Amino acid sequence: MTKKAQLLVLLQRPEGATLAQLMASTEWLAHSTRAALTRLRQAGHLIIRSTSQHGESTYRIATEASRSSRAHG
């Protein structure tokens, strides 16, 4: 499985993935992982970032339902 595919699998989970999880899966440093997220956005993926109560960012790819609510809300 390619590293891009690994990212997509993690990001498509309902709970998404933290930067640390993405880094562990790909063995990339933080700046490379963030650059990959940017490339996915540029390729048309809507990546949503949320922050936990502990201040940790979680990233996930938006589902069709969340895309619709963002477009109309």
C-alpha cells in the first residue's frame, strides 16, 4: 500500500486521525505529513480539522453528508 493510500485510509475513518497517527503510519516528519495533507486538499479532498479538548488536532476526510451541510449551512 502506498503512503498516500495509508493516509486516505486513516483519514476516511469516522474518527479521523491525529498528526501523530499519520506520521507513525507513513514514517514521515510533521512537515512532510502536513504537506501531504495540502496535496490531498489540492487534489479535491475536503479535509476537516477539529481540535480535541486536550488541544490535539484530528484530521478527517469529509463525507458526502458533511460536504452538503457545509455547502448549504
